[in-house]
Amino acid sequence: MKYCAVAELPKSRIIDFFQQHWGSPEMVISSGVYDCSTLDGVAALNEEDTMIGLITYIIKDHECEIISLDSTEEGKGIGSALVQEVEKLAMEKNCKQIKLITTNDNLLALRFYQKRGFTLSKILPNAVEQARKLKPEIPLIGNEGIPIKDEIVLIKVLN
């Protein structure tokens, strides 16, 4: 497996990846509306040069925010390695912390990030209702049949 900056890959590959995994490269969360295909990021490629993981992020005011993280093969350390790559990049840019936002139904993400040192920082009640005004295709029901309503902010302080 190898890792490379998304800027090194054809933009069409990044757009196709987001189309397949999110329905579009557009991400609407309380911190903003993002075209993930234009963000900084790191991709994980397998031996056949197939993209098997992708993380995107922004850096602003000494804070790194992870906007998206996807792994096509769970339990193989791909997501963990991508988060570690972003942590290294954030420290090189003198970021004080890494932040991310997920939804209340995303129990896998909540477990994944807390195991990697992130802590729950804030709950934004009904934030997804606001996001749906900009991106109506956000489903009403998510993982495990849980209604998608709230956003949860997680933070990891960097040393």
C-alpha cells in the first residue's frame, strides 16, 4: 500500500471516488460547504493502484479539520494510517488541534476516532436539518436505523 497527496492524482479519480462513496464530492456540515475534490488530502492506493482510502482536510488558524475519511476495506488499518498522515501534516503546519464533525448516527466513526485519541467536544442539535436545506439528498435515517439529526464535534489536541 502507498500513500500520496490527492494533488498528485487526476481530479477525475477523486471526483469518481466521492461519487461512489457519498453521491457527490459536496460535503455540507456546520463548519461550511466543501467540494471535497478540491481539498487537500491523502489517498491510499493498493498494489493495483486502486484507491482504497481517502482523507480530506482544511487547515485554518492553527486548526486542522478533517472533512472526509473513507476506507473501502475496513479493519486493515487504512483509515488509521490516513489519520496519522494528516496528524503529521497538521503538526508540520503548527496546528494546535485536529477537529472533525460527524453525525449522531455514525457510531463507527465515533468509536474509530475516540480509539485514536479524539474526544467529544460539542453536540450541535438539529444541525443536519440546516445542512439538508443546502443538500436535500442527505438521508433522514442513517446507520442502524438512527434518525440523522445532530452533528458531533470531536477534537484531538496535538503536542
